[in-house]
Amino acid sequence: MKIFITGASGFVGEAATRILSKKHTILAMSRSEKTDSIVSKAGGKPVRCELNSVDPSSLQGIDIVIHSAAYVEQWGPFRDFWKVNVEGTAQLLEASRKAGVRRFIFIGTEAALFYGQPMINIDESYPYPKNSPFPYSKTKAEAEKLVLKANSSEMQTLSIRPRLIWGPGDKTVLPILLKMIAEGKFSWIDDGKALTSTTHIYNLVHAIELALTKGQGGKSYFVTDDEIFNFRNFLESLLTTQKVTAPNRSIPGWLARFLARIVEAVWKLFWIKNEPPLTRFSASIMSRDCTIKIDNAKKDLGYSPLLTVSQGLKEMPVLKL
């Protein structure tokens, strides 16, 4: 099949390009020579275009679009999140429809359902919040709604929702964690007791590959490692692969969330552009349980994890910062 991937310079998109290019022809969105090189090394062919202005001609002959590009930040103007996550998705959907793409796979997130609450043993029936205070959550929810609503007999659309993606090539969770520890800025929240599901990158790409031909249009599918840990156990295991130990200090969850509100208020009051040291999103998501059931992915996609968390940790390379 001929597949077009957005976000191919990111963690998910690059892994999808590298793995899927072994069996399929991969074209990937690129905005620079640097991205051209990343795409080419991963086995794809770079296509110069911008997310908000993809011409249907760039998608001619494409069977499937995998949309993994997103504005994934903890801080910034809401309009920046909206432009990329919502408007960019809407434009890509329209270009895909005009080009005759027959399947559109959106890389969603459990964060689309998050407004600061615990989420315990949730599945796809869990509702979107009426409003979320977090720009990333709100805009990913709106984007996913657009994708699922666009489902038709001509172009099937579906969403794959991972939770806490990790593994080789990680450009977010582990690098940020290592940087915070190195700078002496890391502290556990509630001693890391919150429970979480996780998704190894190879398990996620496996689910994406299954979704090329399986899954019902107009539906979302949670995909995880099908294991549950508390944050401390999981992150300490991950840090062990890097020969790094996290400090033992911890602050209560209520205090972290309260301080985050104050910090954000100060940043907004003085128009500080740099990301604050603590945000409401990070304080909330690290202190709330989030455990997920994947029965629908097992049933409709035929999904089961390729790797256990233990196996993934054994194969985890030392990150080059």
C-alpha cells in the first residue's frame, strides 16, 4: 500500500515510517532539509508541504493517511494548539477526501478526555469533557471529533489512542525526565503513587499496522501495553535503563496542582514566553490515576501487545542527549 504520514520527524511518526516502510511505500510530510534526512533514513520519501496547506495533489495515489503530527506542548498560546491540532487536521481531512484516500488513521490520546480527573479502567465509551482547561487536551479532542465525524463509505476514519508512549527513540517523556533530574528540578508528586497504563512504541506501531486494514470507521481505539503500574515503579524502571536514579523527594498532589495555578498566573500576568517550571497539565496528569481497557482493540483490530513492559525495558537503549 501507499501510505502518507505526518509527524514523521517525531517519535511516533518516525517509528511508523521506519517499520511500515519494510512492507509499504511511505511518503511523509517534511518541512525542512533536516526532516527530509530523518524521513529518508527511516525508509520514507519526503514530501515538502505544511500541515495547514496540504494540496490534494500531494496525496494523489495515496491509500492511507496516518496523521501523527500534533502540537504537543504544556505551555503556549491556545491559538497555536488550535491552528495545528484542529485546523491542521481539518485541512488534511479535506485534502485526503479530495485526493481519494480510502482510510485516515488519526493518532489520538487519552488526554483528549482529561480535564484534571482520575480515569480508572476507562474504555472508548468514556465521554469527552464539556470543557478542559488544558489546551492540548481540548484541541486533541476537537481534532478527534472531526476525524470520526468525517467517516464515510469513501474514506473510513478512525483514531488510535495510546497512553504514555515510551521506548527507543523517545523524544518527550524520558528526555524531559533526565533533564529535570540533571538540573535538580525533579520531584515526585504524591510519591508517584498514581496508577497508569503505558504504551510501548512498538506496540503502538503494531496497532497502527493492524488498523491499515482492520477496525471500524468512525471509532476510536485505546491501545496500551495491557499492564498497569504506579508512576514511580514505571519511571524508576525506565531510569534504571539509563543508569540514573531519581531523587526521593515528593510533594502532595494537591500542593503541586495549587502551585501550578499560581505559577501559570504569574507567567500570564507578566507575559513570560518561556515554559514555566510547573504547569497545571503536568501536575494534574502525574497525580491522577489513568488506567485503560483495550477490549475493543483486541476485538476489532486483533491487537495484543508485541512486547511486555519487562521485555521493552530490557531492550531499551541508553538515550543520547
